[in-house]
Amino acid sequence: MLYYGNRELVKKTRVLRSHMTLAEIILWSRLRSKKIAGHKFRRQQPIFNYIVDFYCDELKLIIEVDGEIHSLNEKPKSDLKRDNILKINGYHIIRLSNFEVETELNHAINKIISYISEKLSPSQGDQRGSNK
């Protein structure tokens, strides 16, 4: 469920969109305008009380780009809790590091494409293109 009711959360998403990290800017340049297998991604998208870095509604796919802060103190625990809540509600999450996006962009993009291909494979029940 996308969440738009909390004005403070919406305000925060606007701030985050205008202050993206270098890795987020790089990845957004490859995700925007349906460049990845024709799927539309949004940036800094509110879902429940969280703001995710990138989101594709059609696939319920969240892409998080994590900096070093995600390995400090209690952040890994809170990330895990958040991921579990999102997964329970049917969302899928791919986590990439800032370093990976900044230095191995093609590898990061291939991870996303591989996930999408796997998710949409006929063995996963995708009926697109079938005559059923």
C-alpha cells in the first residue's frame, strides 16, 4: 500500500528527491523513463511509514541503495525489521551498496534485470504473452 496521507512523510520525500546521493543519482539515470525492461520506477517513494529509494509498482519491487550508515549501530536491525514488514506485505527488495552502484554499475543493473527476468519467467506463473 502506497502511503500519501502523512504530510510530514510527503514533505520528507520531496527533500530526499532534491538531495539524492551520488549513487542514487547514478542509479536513477538508469532506472528512469522505463529504461529497465520497460518498467516504470519511482524515486523516494513512500510505502506505509517508510520511504524507499526506488520502487516499481508493477513488480512490487523496491531497490535500496545503502551507504556506510546502514552498517552502523542499530541501523542493520531497523533495516531488517523494515524489510520484514515490507516482505510480509508482498514487496520484494534488492539492496545495493553505494560502492557497487558507483564502481560496478553494470553489475548492479544486471542484478536488477536478473531479478525481473526471474520474477517474470513462465515458471513463476507470468501469463503475459500467453493465449490463456
